[in-house]
Amino acid sequence: MAQSFHDSAECERLIREYTTLVDIGKALTSTLGRKELIKLIMDKVAGLLSPKIWSLLLVDEKTRDLVFEIAVSPTPKKLAGKKVKRGEGIAGWVADNGLSVLIEDVSSDPRFSPKFDEALSFTTRSVICVPLRYGDKIIGVIEFINSLEDRKFCPRDLELLETVSDFVAIALENSKNFAKIQEISITDELTGLYNARHILRILDREVERARRSGTNLSFIFFDMDRFKTVNDSFGHLVGSRLIGEVGQLISATIRKTDIAARYGGDEFVIILPNTSKEGAVVFAEKLRKVLNAKKFLSEEGLEIKATASFGVATYPDDADSKLTLVSIADKLMYMVKETSRDGVRAA
């Protein structure tokens, strides 16, 4: 009878484990965001192992410290964003050595650090901790602390968590790669600014926002003066580097609320939300002077001087749509270019 009960309980556990792994596999093909996906996966396995506290820590690529990405505990806010120094505690040891551990009594393990117990007024008794491995790289760890049922974690628990860690590592890397692809698709590779396609999508959104809120939206279109001369004199490689430095200068000059893009060739545009025409002209003049003062490619001993011609238009004062706003600023820029160059003209 006892054996029959044991077999039944074991069978039930196997079914629950199988169902959990199937659910995790389905979750990996979902469109959930990274954090939601990881929490869903971990909640599934936590339902089986019933830890009092569990956390997912990721390796900081610069410092190699561990950072709490997700923490489910009595006081999760105290752990969010906290760091575990490289090699510190059980989690740090697992990340450094790439080995899983199951510790039934942490008080007898020299690797245990009581720092977080003290911060949370908590007592850790048992721990299972596994590395998150993607290829040959350790990208983080998963740590389960104390069973809710006050039982000791067992080798079967460790085996299940190791299996789940593979799913989590895949999910994390997939989300990172997806984010990189998204960034590449909207970013100009020379300058690091947005590209023309994306800036026009943003302009759609900002024009609509300005319309709803009854505020101004200004748009600056500018083009480098005599840029062909740079290419003819120094070559296209130098010209590309100069464009890259102009992009860096723009990034350093605009406000956090402003949005800049390389529109194409040596043309740039800047969206200034909630900015009047007068404010936009003041900003354009400031950027023009910053450009004039800059000696480009000075590290390469060239010290190239450059100027630009600016056109400024404002919604709704000068235009009632995105396309009209761009067209007016573009025409004003060409008016400057065909007369004085190195100037700013507003509608």
C-alpha cells in the first residue's frame, strides 16, 4: 500500500514536471517582453519547487558583478537592481565557476554570505543555485532559497532547475538579439542617430501629440555646407568619419526631449517637441555656432572646419501635417544654402 502511494505521488510529480516544461516551451514562442517571459517561466517552476525566495541575477558585462534582474521575495523592492560582487556568496561562486550547487544547510558552507539575510531580516537555510549558460558564456544565475514546505531541496529539484535554466538562457539571448536587430533597423550606422525612416514615424507621433495637446512642435532641417569639397580633398572615408563626428556633436547638444536623425548623405533633422519657433531658432543658432567652433578629425591631425545651413518650421504655425512641416524646413534650408550658407532661416 505504501509503495502504491509512493508510485502514485511520483507519477503525479512527473506529470506536473512534464506539464510545466511544455508550458515553458509554449511561452518561449510567445510575444511577451523579456521580463514578463522570464517571470512566467520562473513562476512555473517555482510552483513545483515552492521556494520562499527565488531570484534571477544577470552578469554585468563590464564589471562581471551580478545584478538582481528579478526577485520574488517578501520584500522584492529591496533586491531590485542590487549587486552581488564577482565571486561573492553562493551566487557569485556559481557564476564564477559555472557549476550548480545544492546546499542543504548554508551555515556549514564557507561560500555563504549573510549580507542579504541581514538586509531582509531573513534566515537562509537551504539553497539551490544554477548557472545560466549560453554557449560557453555564463550570463547569470538562478537561485532558490528555502522551501515553503520547510523541506530540504533534493537532487531532483536541482536537475529540474538546471533544465529550466537552459530555457531561461535561450529566452534572454533571444530577447537581446531581437533588441539589437530592432536597434539596427532604426539607427544610422555612421552617426548612431535615428535613420530617416524611423524619424518620420516618430514625427507622425509627435505631430499627433502636439495636435491633441495644443502645443507647438518645431522641426529643424540642416545640411552641411560644401561637404563635397571634403570628400574631394580627403576622400570618402574621411567624409564618413566627419559625418560620424557631426552625429556625436548633435547628440551632445540636443535636450533629452529632442530627437535627431541623419536624414541622408550630409543632411540631418531634429524634432523639438513643445518648442516654439523662437525657441527652435535659438537652438538652431546654438548648434550652428557649436559646429563652427568644432575642429573635426583633430585626433587624426586634419582639424577640418565645417558649417551648415539650417531651415526651421513649426507646427501648427507653418504647417498642418508632417509632410508639409518637412517640406517647408527643407525649402528654407536650401534658401540659406543658395544665398549665404552657414545660417538659419525660419518660416
